[in-house]
Amino acid sequence: MPERVDRSAVARQRIETAAAELFLEHGVDRVGVADIAARAGCSRATLYRHAGGKSELVHRVLTRAAATVAERVAAAVEPYRGARRAVEAILASVAAIRADPALAQWLGRTRTGDTGEILTTAPELRRIATTLTRIAPDDEAAQWIVRVVLSLLAWPAADAATERRLVERFVGPLFVKG
């Protein structure tokens, strides 16, 4: 008996792949639903039915990419605790994203429009920030960590040593229990 293909899952995957490609090529702000539908070879109605709108696609693409980075960072920061863990998690996240050409291109851009808000408020990224740094669940602190990582990507310091000093000096002390 032939294996049954989940056509909805296939369509969703094709749409998500098209969205990821376009986001990387043109930036999230410059890609519309019509562009994604055209690249995926479907109608806008099909895109909305199987994948939601642009915001949902940004979240899905981001979640998939973030999970890969989070696995690498989790292994790198495992031996650390407290403020040192937060500092190392931020620096390891920046390094892991920079090591991935696609993510570096996408997340290293200065953002306009809604993309910056989507990235900095994404619950997936806040959960990852909370898990990697092991801070107590605090949405604002997690959002701030995401903003620090995105800032270092968009506006890197002269070198890694300078970035480390900045994060150790201005981020690390915030995670020391007093």
C-alpha cells in the first residue's frame, strides 16, 4: 500500500522554504505575501490557508533557525553559571549566528518596519534567551537579551575582545544576584 502524503504539510514546507529564501535574499521588510506565494508556486489564498500570513511565516522561519543556534549555544555554555553564563550565552549566540551565512545576513541587518518588533518580541527567542542564560522567567529581561544579541549583530564592535569587554561590563553585572 503506498504511503499517504500529507499535502498540507508539503505545501506548508514549500511555502516556508520560499519565505526563508526570500527573507535572506531581500530582507524581511522587502518581502510581501505575494512574493512568497509566487516563489512557492501557489496563490495567496493557499499561502494563508497552509502557512498563515507573513508574520506567522517570519516566526516559523525564525523558530527553525533559532533552534539550531540554540543547540550549539547550549552546549557551549553548559559549564557556566550566573552572570558568566549570561555573558557567554550572549557571546556564543552572536558567534553562532555569524558562523551561519544565511542567519548572519538576515539577523545582522539594521531593521526597519515591523521586522525589528517581530524579532525582539518573538516568544520563541525570549524562551531561548531565558533557557540559555538560565534567568528566572522574565519577559522583559529575555527581550533585552535578544536586543543585545541583535545589536551586536547589526553594529559589531571592532573585534571580539571589545565585544566581550562590553558585554562583561554592561550586561554581566545585571545578572549578579544581590
